[in-house]
Amino acid sequence: MHTRVGATVLALGLLAAPMAAQTAVPLDEISLPPGFQIEIYADSLINPRSMVRSPRGTLFVGTRAGARTLARGARPNQGRVYAVRDTDGDQRADETVMIAVGLNAPNGVAFHDGDLYVAEINRVLRFDDIESRLDDPPAPTVVSDAFPSDWMHGWKFIAFGPDGKLYVPVGAPCNVCDDSETTPIYSSIARLNPDGSDLEVFARGIRNSVGFDWHPTTGALWFTNNGRDMLGDETPPDTLHHAPRAGMHFGFPFCHGGDLADPEFGDRRSCSDFDPPAHKLGPHVASLGMRFYTGDMFPSSYRHRIFIAEHGSWNRSQDAGHTGFRITTIELDDDHRVIDYGVFASGWLRSDNEAWGRPVDVLVMPDGALLVSDDQSGVIYRISYDG
């Protein structure tokens, strides 16, 4: 892969070092349904996470490195945003442009009217007319700096909704706490206009969402949510939620998974006061990116299923074994109720309970293939079907 570094260097003011050669990724360990295959779409990336594709075919990729990881010894030129392109149409990226470095956990990327939006911990930036300026990226415009600066659950997935507004989650700044009175935007999914105006909370009671999408026919918001820690290996579950209207409250910090009262805050509110999850996912699977499948490549049974990237547990006990490290699917019935939750791709977690990769985000390509980012292996996979 040919790599070019954009001339504009942000925040830390340090030019990124050349990328190291990519270590071989054991794709033969990935298990998929019959007829599916997996290959590398892009490699030699550092911490690739959220993805968005422009109408002209550029894949923009955010990363999570920032002030906290720098303090722990990460290289000072991390906090990058990539532009990845397949210029010859062979279904593998052959060009990567680093359009920003040194940002504070620029996890979220969104594309709107030719402009790239990037979410740091406490602000949203905009790179105007970015695709015509990849070799010399412009200085970004600050769209909004109205978000908290807490690192914990501060990294963001962002996307534009059918209403033309930019949706921005704000996670709880803790494992479990109630800061909703002092800072109402915590534990929420907010939205704002593309110019940064009219910031408002769309949904509340959400501990940490790092992935959402809108149903292809109803236009309703669906999102993943990470459950709290320190209640044991098997509780609470991560959850999938359905938010067809503004103003819904999904229970955090008082209630988890729809029916589990929090030991510290549960006596303040009943679980029946809140909107329940659409489905309980696995415990501590770290459900992140999710997309409805809208392509035509996969068998028709996959049409409008939800694909979820489960990043994997970080503190589940060794005896219990880790969970996640896989791609799962959710099938809905005609009334948009969940009728199936199953594993689609697995193998990033070995039998010795050691993981060599961690899926973060999924993205449906125009040809119907599914891209999957892996922030541990530093690659983006392409899953296709030829059955």
C-alpha cells in the first residue's frame, strides 16, 4: 500500500512517522457461514476504528488515541484520521492519506455535503471540501466545542441521521454515576445541525453508545450500548436499543438491561419507569459499531439484518473466559421485534483466551461487501459472499 502524509499537521504539530510493515493476520482462523470469505481491504493502519465512506468512494477512518494514551507512552503522532482509497477497483485499498495527526481521540467520522466531520473528546471538527484537498488538507473548522472533556467514555461515534442532523453520543464519565442533574448531556445521544447550532439531547439513560444506525425503511434510530462493569462476569448484558422518537430514557444509571436494578442507584427509580432494550446482547461483549445490511451481495435472508461489531470484554475473569471478539447479527420480524441474535464471524479470540484482533466498526459497501475495522491488528477486513 502506498502511503502519503497530508501537509497539514494538527494539535501536536508533529509529522507522522512512516507506517510499519503489517504483521501477517491469520485470516484462516476466522469462521464464517458457508459461501462467505474474508480478506484484507486495508492494512498498516494504527488503531482503525469508526468508518464512513463518501459518495465518491473515499473511506475515512477515525482512531482513538489521545491525551490519555499519550500519557501512557503512546507515540505523540497518534490521534490520526485516515483517508483510504481503492483507486484501481480491485476491492483492496492501494492508497492511504493521513489527513490529521495529534488529535484527541478522533474516533468519530461522518461525511456531509462534501465535508468530513471528525469528533474528538470534547469537540466536533469539520474539514471542508476534503476530497479535493487530500494532499494538502485544510485547517479544520470547530463546529462545536460544547461537549465534556472527560476521557472515560468520551470517544465518540458520529453519523448524520435522516433528519440531516449530526448525532453525537456522550457517554457516562464513570463506570456508574448520576451526573444527569449537573450535566444533562452525560449518558445521552445528542444531535445538532451541521453548523453546530441547536444542540439538544435526543435520548437519555445510555451509559455508552459507540455505534448506531437508522432503519432503512422506518428511519428510526437503533443503537448499541455498553453495560456497566463490576457486577460479575455474567451481568449486566450489553444491549441493543430502538429509539423511534425523541425523549426516550433507557435507564442508566438506575436500571441495566431493562430489569436489573443498580445496587447503588436502583432504589431511586424503578426499572418500569424506563424504555426497555430491544434485545439483551452478551455480557461484557463491548458492542460497538452496528449497521443495517442494505446490500444485494449477501443472501436475501440478510437483508436489513443488523450487523454488530463486538470488541470484546476487557475485565471478565479468566475462569469465566472472555466474551465478544466477533461479529453478530440481529434479525427483526415485520413488526421490528428481535427474533434472532447469532454469531456471524468469530475467531479473533483463540481457545487459550487470547485475542489477536478486536472488531470495532462495520460498514456496508456499494457492492454489498461488509468492511470490518480491527483496532488491535491495524487492518480493515472485507467480507464478501460468492455462494
